Amino acid sequence: MLVRRAQSAFDSVVAAGDLGFPLVRYNSPLPKSSAAKMSKLDQILVLDPPVDLKFKGPFTDVVTTNLKLKNPSDRKVCFKVKTTAPRRYCVRPNSGVIDPGATVIISVMLQPFDYDPNEKSKHKFMVQTIFAPSTVSDMDPLWKEAKPDDLMDSKLRCVFELPSENDKVVRGAAAH
């Protein structure tokens, strides 16, 4: 529910024509993809892991992995975590504010499912961030009114791993 609410808040970012001032067009504009890349801010947070969220089965129970977000800057940073598969994951906390120099641990819980090793996971996560204004009380308007040039994001893909036979033996021995 919170992820869905955050998604709709993000989707309602003000369109360029609604900003209250006329847009200026140049005779030879850059392609949209090039213009977007030039104006996009680099992610300020340091993510650990930086690329892949690994979930180790068996997947008959909830499998949890952690994502560490570190703020190395001298400013507060607001974040929110989104996924391409919101019904398959529970993310806590899924949004918040990180103080300068602080670290937040995000728990990403994969809900039980029938794992098929031949099926490649296309699930992805995006950590979206923006520098916090001096006073942040309600984050919904902050995200709704955010200019695309002020947003930073990082994308992670999900990797599902089955335990090896050695892991099963070790776990079985530890249980006795």
C-alpha cells in the first residue's frame, strides 16, 4: 500500500507545461535521452550492495536481505524505495530521511513463492533520493513537487540463489 502510494506520488510529478512559465525551444535541440543524462544528478547515497540484491532460498518462507544506505554528504537526504514487483516484496522502511553521515539499513523481504530455476528474475528496485529542505514534516508534497532535475536514483536487480548442497549439509548439522 505504501509502495503504491509512493508510486502514485512519483507519477504525479508536475508536467513541464504546468510550471507556470513558457518553455523555450531551440532550433537544434539535443535528443531527449542526451539532455536527460546531462542534467541528471549522480546518486549521493552509497548503496551496499551497489548493484544486485541477492536472495538465498529456499523460497518456501520469507527471505530477507538488507540494503545499506549511507549518506556521506553534509546535508539531509530523503529517500524512497520502489520495486517493479510490489506484491512480491515488503520493504521496511520504504522511505525516510537520512541525516548527514548516517546510515540506514533497509530490510527487503521476498514473499514465499514457487521458485523455477529456469525463470530469470526481472525484478528490480530503485532507490530514489532528493536533498531534504531545511524543514521536512510531510514528505508527500516534497516528492509530488520535486523537479526531475533534483531527483537522484540508483537501480538494483534481484538475484535469486538456491542454497548449494554444502549449505544444506551445514544447516542440517547445525540443527542437530
